[in-house]
Amino acid sequence: MNHPSLFSRRAWTGIVAATVLLAALPLLNLFFADGHPLHVPSYMVSLIGKFMCYALAALALDMVWGYAGILSLGHGVFFALGAYAHGMYLMRSIGREGVYQSDLPDFMVFLDWKAYPWYWSGTDSFWVALALVVLVPGVLAFVFGFFAFRSRIKGVYFSIITQAMTYAFMLLFFRNNTGFGGNNGFTDFKRILGFPISAPGTKATLYLVTLAVLVGALLLCRWIVKSKLGRVLQAVRDSESRLMFIGYNPLWFKLFVWTLSAVLCGIAGALYVPQVGIINPSEMSPANSIEMVIWAAVGGRGTLLGPVIGAFSVNGLKSWFTGAFPNLWLFALGLIFILVTRYLPRGLAGLVRKEQA
């Protein structure tokens, strides 16, 4: 898969146009009253903001799967860890406005906790929480990846152990005595950086920050893919044994892109929490990680832009389908994956390239 320019002139035009359109949505919500033809409902701003978080996670997965050939079925755990790190800061920002009017979150008071456990130390600071958003998924990915890649675990075996990892974390976070909120997780957030989290201006700001991070991550990933490092990553994907024969050690290249992907997923989770208003262990379910793979496959893996399109397309369809036919969505999702694998092996992005050719 050789992409000399990666994004064509038409693709760049589409990226700029989509960015301008997406940036305009929260402004139309703020400046035009309900009932005006140009007014965008608040729920739509939150929904598109959530889709952008999913798109960032799909982009992160594409870096390891599309360009290094590492299929992960456990990226949901990195997404959720970033969300939990930011979520605890939001919980502590509630202060004494909870049901029990305690300095501790309501779930800790209910479970008879007397103080925060050591691993939540400092999370009343936004900057500490921000550091944890990056460090927790990054360190976990580095340690996990180091031992897995050093042992030369790859292919389906690597995919299975990543799925086992996310399932193990999900079971851990479901436990009430671990300090992660159990089944209910974290919710009922009040403010962020002192601003009311439900205020339209705050929601618009979170939305625009998410858009900026998504575009920045897309440009960063493109720069990496276009660099010499990116060519080595593609060599790892295409023929790792030949790469080793000419003197490269794939371990550190795979470890770099794997850790970077985990950090991007953690950031996506951190942006997801304040816009959706909840984080619980179900975000770590293996099904969620598999959905990320479907987003990348539908959009077109190994294209960067394709997984972003796939995340928007699949989740947009999911929002409509679960409203119209709530019991049939999983069947529809499976059918989409089968049809794309059979008739669009390069995804939606490949279809556009074919039309251009």
C-alpha cells in the first residue's frame, strides 16, 4: 500500500470544508435561538462531539493496525482509562454539592470510604488529571507492549491477549471496593475548571477543543506516516522478518506506535467524559474495542482519514438505527462488517480513490 501524497487535493479540500462546517455547529447553537432555521439543537452538538471522540480513537487504532499491522482488540481499555482519569477530576470538582454533601464523591460515601485511595492523590488538580490522562494509558501500553513484542507475540495471538486485557480491566473496575465507582462509574458532573459543565458556552468550548485535537492528531499521524519512521512501520506491517534481516529491531518501532496510539485513545476518552456526562466500566467491554476495529475497517484502514469517516458513518447510522429498530442494531453492524469486508476491502476511502482513478 503505497501512498505517495497520502491525501489528495480533493481530500485536503474535504478536510478543510468538514472542519469549517463542524466548527460552525456550536456557534449556530449559541447565536441562533430555538426555532430559527439556522439553529442547531444542543443534543446535536453533544452527539457530534461524541462522534469526534470516537473518530480520534479510530484514528489511533489505524496507526497500529493500518500502518504497523498490529490488530488490537483492547483499545477500549485505553479509552476508558483516559476517561476515568479525567472523570475523577470532574467528580472532585463537584465538592459538597453531592447527595451526601461530603468532600468525597457520593459513591465513596455510600460504600463507607473514609478517604481517597492513594492512586487518586492530586486529582483535584486539572493538570494532574491531564497528566494521568496521558501517562496511565501510555505506561500501561508501554509495559504491556514491551513484553508482548519482545516475546514476538503477533497476529491473532496478540489480538486475543489484548481482548483478554480489556476484559480483565472491565471486571476490576466493576468491583465496588476498587474506588472506581463500580457498576455506575462516575457521573453527575457539575463543573470543569470552575465553569458549569452544562452551560452552552462550556459545551461549545469542549466541542471546539475536541475538534482541534482531532485535526491536530490527524496532522500529527500524517506527518509520522510520511516520515522515515512511517516507512519503517509499514515495513514492519508488510515484512517484519525482512526488516530484521537488514538490521532493524522492530521492537522499538512497534512499541512507539503502540504507545502513541494508546495515548491518543486516552485523550479521546478524556474529551468524551465531560461531553457525554458519564463513564463506567462498560466502556471497557470487548464489544466496544471490536466496534473501533469496525470503524477503521468500514472507513478504510491504512488511510488515516478513512477511520475518521468510518467512525462518523457507523455511529451516525447507529444513532438512527437504535431509535428506529433498537433490537436489530447488532445484526446490522455485523452485516455492515461482512459487506465491507467482501465488497469494499479498502473501505469507504478506497471507494473514493477508485472513483478518482
